[in-house]
Amino acid sequence: MKIRELIKTFQPYKVLEGDYKIWLDKNENPFDLPPEIKEEIFEELRKTPFNRYPHITSMPLREAIAEFYGVSPKNVAVGNGGDELLSYLIKLFDGDYIVTTPPTFAMYYFYAKLNGIPVVEVPLNERFIMNGDEIAEKSQKASIVFITSPNNPTGNTQPREEILKVLDTGAPVVIDEAYAEFSEKSYIDLLDEYENLIILRTFSKAFSLAGVRAGYLLASEEIVDALYRIKSPFSLNVLTMITAKVMLNHYDLVMERVNYIIKERERIYQEFKEYAYPSEANFLLMKLDAYEFLLERGIVVRKLDGRLQGHIRVTIGKKEENDELIKVLKEFVENVA
Ligand code: PMP
């Protein structure tokens, strides 16, 4: 037996575990589903046979998402989290490499490395804005381009004119909109015009379903058809499909909570304007080397490295959690920073 050398270069995905009181590290929604919505889900589950395989291409959930957006189910693919969809997208198209725009989400790199696909980086500028011209130039030989808007971990969206420059090359472009519900901006409208556009979304953030694992993408029929040629059959289980479907019917509640989180985000931003970057997501990037200081006081945030060394990414929590965060961070700013 011999484990491949490539595999030995990977470290298992690590997150901090332990007995901390406030968790603001994974961009989760601080609100679980209310008991009456859980009951509604349980009611659906009671009627569902568990001994049978789910629909082979997850049609019930694809249909519900298609109806939600007014598109055809043939334009919708669903995955076990957005991450699963990324793992397929990276393999669908011909080309020499993928293009990313660091600092950005780590999973594009993970899947590229795993599949032996080179990564060409076109870094975001000092305000974390993409360089559309340079990405367009690199797109000629790219299999796929990843643009994240709002971007993780910086929180900003990307300008339409820069995105159009890339889309106009005809190269496959993923706009990863995992956090779009927390922003005024989405590029879903461009799907009508661009067959090469893929919009990636997730139920993990605005919809409070990180534990359920459901993501989706909207794209041309040709792309969705190609993806289902290589996707593992039955990969979305009935529990996930039913839960995500029920939550689509509670969009009012989802948006009520999104608005709460946006208000809290702006409150924290105002307190730390000097250190925080404007955000259109459910987190804030801050130029404060406060990871250990916060951890020692029971608050877990995300520590960043590389170009963002000395920065933290803070997920917006419930009001009480944010109050505690503000209190402890002020202490840090006054005594340490
Ligand atoms: N894209 C971005 C930018 C993200 O931050 C995340 C979640 N961390 C995802 C995609 C995927 O989320 P999930 O697999 O939970 O759907």
C-alpha cells in the first residue's frame, strides 16, 4: 500500500473546537430555525420513506429553486453544500489552469490542487477590487475563473464593469455569491445574457442551514447537463432536500434575519471604522491582531494569514454576542493595539 505523495501534502481541514462561549469564526447564521419550522420539516419527514433512494438528480429541490427564481430546473444544480459543486465545476471545462483572485475562499485552491490543476492568481487591489482587464487576458487559456462577490474574507462586492470584462471573453466564470443575501448586489440578472456564467449560492448562510449542507448553482442548460454527467448519483439526501425546500417557503423570515444581521454588522463597523473594512456579507474583516486576545476571553474569530496577516474575520452574531465582542475588542484597541 502506498498513499499518493500529493495526498500527504494535504492537511485535514481544521477548525477550532472546545469550550468557548461565543463562536464568530465560520460565517454561520447565529439563528437556528424556529421550533414551528422544525415541526413543519419533521411533518414532511414523517411522510417520507427512508428506505428508498432520493431522486437521482435531486429534482424536487431543483424544481423548488427553479420556481423561486423563475427559471427552468434544467438551469439549476444542487450539491451537498456549495463546496461539492465547486469540486465538480473545477473539472468540467478544457483549459490550462483556473484563475482566482486572492485573498479569497480557500476551497478553489483545495480542489485545484487535488485535481492537479494549476492556479493562476490575479490578486485583488488594495481596496480588494478585481482587475477585470488582467483576468480577461488570463481567461483566454483558463478552464474556469472564480470571482467571489461578496468576497470571503474581505466582505466587499465586485464592480459590474469589471465582471463584464471577464464574461465578455466567453470563458466559464463562476460568481460565487454565497453571501449575496447580505448585499444589495447580485449578478443573477446576467444569466440571461451570458451562457458562460455560473452563479453559486448556498443555504448555509442566509438560510441558517450550515448543518444541513445544501448549495446550488444557476447556469446554462449545457453546463448543468455536463455537471450531472459526472456528479455522484443520489448525492443529496431526502433530509437535506426536504429541509432546504421548506426554508425556501420561509424567505420572509430569512430576510428578516438577514436585515437584523446587516444592522448589527453596521453597528460593529461604526464602532471600529478605523480598523474594519466595509462589508456586504455576514462578517467583517478587521485590521486588528486580536485573535489570541479574543480567544482568551472566550470569543472565537477567524485568524487570517498571508497578505492578511494581522487581520481577523469576525462573523456577525446575535446582539448580545456582538455586545460582548465590541466590549472586548475596545479593550484590545485601548490597551494593546
Ligand atoms: N463560497 C464561499 C465564498 C464560502 O465562504 C462558502 C462557505 N464558507 C462556500 C462557498 C460554501 O459553503 P457551503 O459548502 O456551506 O455551501
